[in-house]
Amino acid sequence: MSEKECTLHKDKRKKMLQRLCAGLLILAFIILLAILITWAVLQPKKPRFILQDATIFIFNVSAPNILTANIQVTVYSRNPNDQIGIYYDKLDVYATYHSQQITYYTAIPPVYQGHKDVNVWSPFIYGNNVPIAPYNGLALTQDQSNGAVQLMIKMNGRVKWKVGTVTTGRYHLHVTCPAYIPFGNKNTGIVIGTGIKYQLSQSCKVSV
């Protein structure tokens, strides 16, 4: 093979590779554009959460800064989308007080939430002899003596969206539910065994 023929062969291979790369880029662009258009048309909405109630079995501050708690919460979740499903890959529930975590994480099993579907979870969140900041220990004791404690029930996890047969990557989900609990006032609660259930019906803030 002459040097001229070899050069022509290399040029042809180079042009073929360039055309292949250009074709792949165009195809990727078309697929991405189709996904974006579909996403814009469907207008996905965040799931809605409501903290329905909280049942207090144990909530005890011992020493200045040690807390033992056992609480069961009922959380309502609804997918408001007509054509988009939601995969909850991971979801952990816990309680905070004045921005400090006061219970362990409780995991909710992974679940798929279809179009307009509703899920209701009733996990127990608890902590045994959890150290808390001294000022929070004093504030909790004071709040209990005043008859009410403002907690935050939080849910952190990862979700995926399902549109037809296409499933997106994972997105972080953060849910914050205010829980104003009137301790000691049995007129506002229902005795459930050794606990007292308080109806809250509190809307939660959701960010994805």
C-alpha cells in the first residue's frame, strides 16, 4: 500500500469516527430534549405530607441533660401527580427539639407510591438516655411544667420519579412536621394503653 493510499484510509476512518461521534451527540441531545419536554408538560409536584397524630408513651428528662423518649407518630403521604409515580428508596424518621436531634433514626421500608396514591406510616421513634444540650434539658423541663412541648418530626431520605417506563436518578427528600404536644392535658388527648395520643393534623414542609 502506497503512502498516499494509507493517508486516504486514515482520513476515511477519521471522518467515520467524527460522523459517529456527531450522531451519538445528536441522539443524546434528542433524548435529553424529549425528557425535558415531557417533564415540563407533566409538571411534577412534590409529595404532600401531614402529621396526623403523635402518641407519647415515654418522655422523660432525667438529670440536667438526659432524655428518654418513646413516641409513635402517624404520617400521611399523598402523591398529587396524575402521571408520575414516586419510589421512596430510603426514608428515616426522627424528632428534634430546638434543632437538636433527640431520638434515633427509624427507617421506613422502601415503597412505591403510584399516581394519586396515599401511604400512611405509623413508626415508633425513640431514644434511651440520649444526651442533649444542657440548655435544651432545662428548656424541655420548663416546657413540660408549662404543659406543652414543641417538637419537630423530620423525615429524610431519597426518592426517584417514574414517568411511564423511565425512572429518574435519586433526589434528596426532606420533610419537616411541627408537633405541638400539650403534655399532661388529658382533655386534648386519648389514652391508648400506657400512652396518650394527640391529634395534630399538621401540614409538613417538603423539599426535594
